[in-house]
Amino acid sequence: MPLFDIFPTLPWTTAEIFFNTLACLGVIMLVYSIFLEAETKQDAVMFLGATLLGIYASWIGNTIFLVAMAGVSVASLVEFIEIFTARRNANENVYHK
């Protein structure tokens, strides 16, 4: 069957379908976050996308990928919190004390 030539590991289990779907959503959200104009939305979407990819990395057992996604998640969450708590203006790179 031609489909088995493209995806030689078919049929996938329910867990494989779930985690692969999670990874696809994470990639879409990360790419989409780059194009968002509002920085608060950008940080929130980036956090969610990186978190989904971090869950996928944990499931496949890739430590380097997991650490990278954890870094992106933490960085975007910190920036979102700073903007949300008005410590930093979303339109400027100026911090307010």
C-alpha cells in the first residue's frame, strides 16, 4: 500500500496519534507566535507551543529537545508575566521599577 511506504510505522497507537498531534499543534503555535503583533499574545502563544513540544520531547525521550523547549517556555512565560504585571511596557523595551 502506498500509505505504508510514506509512513512505514503505521498503524499508530492512540498514544502515538495523540502525542504527534500535540507536537504538530506546538509547531504551528510557535510559528504563529512569530507573526503576532501584540507582544502579550505572542508570549502566551509561544509559551503554549513550547510547552506542547516539551511534552512531546519528554514522550520521545529527547533530553536536549526537552531542555530547549523548557528554556523557550520559561523565557516566554517570564516575559508575559512582566508585561501582564506592568513591569515592562509591551511596546517598548524599557523596564519600569
